[in-house]
Amino acid sequence: MLCCLQLPFSRRIVLLVFKKILFLLFFFASFYGQQINAQEIQLSPNDDLQKVLDNSQDGDVITLGPGSYFGNFIISKQVTLRGATLKAGKGEAIINAQGKGHALRLKNSKITIENLNIINWGDDLTEQTSGIYSHDKVNNQKATGLVIKNNTLIGDGFGIWLNHVTDAKVLNNRVKGNLNIRSSDRGNGIQVANVTHSHIFNNEVSETRDGVYVISSQNNLIEKNTMHHLRYGIHYMYSYDNTVKDNTAYNIRAGYALMSSRRLTITGNKTTDSEDYGFLLNFITQSTFTNNHIKNVWTKPENKVLGRDGKGLFVYNSGYNTLTGNIIDTAEIGIHLTAGSENIKIYGNSFINNPTQVKYVSNKKQEWSKDGRGNYWSNYLGWDMDNNGVGDTIFEPNDGIDKLVWQYPEMKMIMDSPAILILRWVQRQFPVLKPPGVKDSHPLMLPHFAQKNLDENDKNTSLANNATPMSLKEEQL
């Protein structure tokens, strides 16, 4: 140390800079040396893919030429496995698992699977057989940085299975199951378990059991996926702080089945032609549902049984949620609340062409408006004398007769009889006889989306009227 201090100042500076350069070189070599030595390996179906995977090193890019690669392949290095891209833009490399096991099993972090056609893996749901399977932790930590994109998967078991994973990206894949197998015997298209901070984006899932199944996972974004011909489009269990945004589900039993979860943000999603539910909420709390569109929820005649009606929103044992800006259009029951579903804010929604707008099974009052703004009801017969866009009379969707019908469905046969009409009249004249239920004190005269467009047009017109023409400005000068 003394010798170093006795050196001239300029030499000490040079020595310090030299040491820093050595440190940076060592750091670079440690962290990026493997990438420097990484190779791009081209394979054909005649090559031994598993041997190449075993002998690869982190950072290698393995490109599969057109053709079929038979077997169950294990990837234990941090590599990219991809199909060659032809001029048409679609890879023709096929991974064929020959009807058993996993097609690809991922056993490390930072693995990319891209542009492959994966087919014919096993159908043993107990063994979780999947097209792409990542289940194991890496050094007792979650696998990180997995990328699965632009693949086509067609098989009987699970499509993509992720467990104990963080910071994954599942993008632009197409997963298809087998309609010849009973729905309950198929795997899910994309299974996400114990996964955090991941993005499931722009995938198409069809003919599996559920489209995207999420369990015990937090802080994920599920966005712009398309799901059809399934049981549930997106199915949540025991998951918190997730966002479900701009997804589409159609020809399905339930568009979105959300259970035992909290702090979900559900926005901009669509579901059409559901048989049982648009959205099913079971023990969902502290969540927001905004700008979702539900249309055509109707049970097929051949599946009709007593009590099975298509429900736009079915809310069961769910409280402390907010529903606003949603469209519920042409469902047998617009919204059905039961089993303690209270302390819910419901305002600014549009209920359109639903034979039964509300089914509320409880003995507590609920006010469905906020700050002078309620919901739009297509069967509201009130008026708006002050032309402020809000009805002047309260809307109450249900009365005591409705509750009797729910309890005794056989009463539907006499719903139009004089006795029932008299009972309804008595309830209106003597409100003390009316049981507690849902009340909208500020019903909207127009659907919320139409009112929003009207307000924007009025604003633009006002701005145009207030603008001073250039010729007038010149004259004033």
C-alpha cells in the first residue's frame, strides 16, 4: 500500500483504471462468455435431436428443418429450439410425441420454444402429459425467462403446462384439443400454476377443456387471447393481483369462470354465444369489472332443465367488487346474485334485451347507483322531464312475485293471470308490503356507451361553435 502511494499521481490513476478494466473484463467473461461461444445448429429429421440437446450449451440456437422429429424430448440447457421459417412464414418442423408422454419437457430457465408444430402427445391427465411441459424448479427457484411463441399444438392432453415459473411469455400460439374426447377428459389449453409476472398474449385455444386455467398465480397479464368451443374460456382459482384484458370467448359454456380469487382487474373482455354464463364469479372479492361485453347467453333447448338458465353475470358469495361500464345483452338472466353477494358497486352498466334483468336472492337492500348515475335498463318505462339523461322514477327490477316464482317455478304458468296482476298492483300501491331487493334510484335513459358518444359529440360541437373564424379575426383587427 505504501509503495502504491509513493507512485506518481498519474501512474496511480493509470493503475486504478487498469484494475477497473480487468474487473469489467472478468465480469463480461463470466456472464457473457457462454453467449460468445454459443452456436447456431441446423438439424434435419435424420439427426439425433435429443443428443444435440444434451450436448448443447447455454445460449445455443437449435433450428429444426422441415419434417417430423419423433420422440419425447428433454431440454435441460438454456437454449432456443425453433422451427425453420419458410417463405410462407410458417415453420414446418413437427415434434411428434407418438401418443405418449410430454412432447417437450423444459428443465431450465431462459428456454425459448418457437415456430414449432407439436402433435400427438399423451392423454394421461394424472401424469399431466403436455405438448410443452415446465414443472420443475431450477436450483430450488422458479424457472425464469421462458418464452413460448408462434407454435401450433394439437393433442389430447394439456397444451402448455407451466408450474413454478416467473417472467414467462406465452405469445401467439395456437392450441387445439380433441372434440372426440369428453370435455372433462381433455387437458386445458394453457395451464398456469404458481406462476408470477408473466404475460399470456394473443393465443388461440379451442376444443380443449378450459382455454387458460390459472391457479395459485399472482401478478400476471392475460391479454388478447381468443378461446372457443371449450368449457370455460379463462378459469381462475386461488389467484391474486392479476389482469385479464381484451380477451374474446365464443361458442362456450362459460366465457370467464373466476373463483376464490381477489384483486383481479377484468377489463375489455368479450363473450358471445355462451350457454351457461358470460361471467361466473364465485368467492371473488376486491376486484373490478369494467368495459366487458356479454352477448347471447342462452341454454340450448336440448339441455334445458329446471333452474338452468343462461346468466350474463352470475355472482355467488362475492363481495366488495365494482362492476361498471359493462354491457349485458340478450341473456336469459342479465345478472344473478346470491349467497351473500353484497357490498358490490354496480353502476354505469347497460342491461339490454334480457327477459329477466336481475335475479337477486337475498333479504337485504342494494342500491345500484353512484353519485347520481345508475344503469341502463332496456325495460325501464320511466321518464326524464329535466332532460339530464337520468330517469326521474326509481327502477326496481324485482318484486315479491318474482321471488315467489324463483322459489316455486311452477308459478310461471299463471304469471299473466288477473290474480298476479292484482298482487303486483297492491305491491306498487303499498310499498310496505314489498320485500327488500335491488333498487336503481338513477336509471340511465340511454345505454352508457351511447351516452358517452353523445357527450363527446356535444363537446366537439361546443368547441366548434366557440371557435372564431379566421376571417372574423382579420376583420376585428
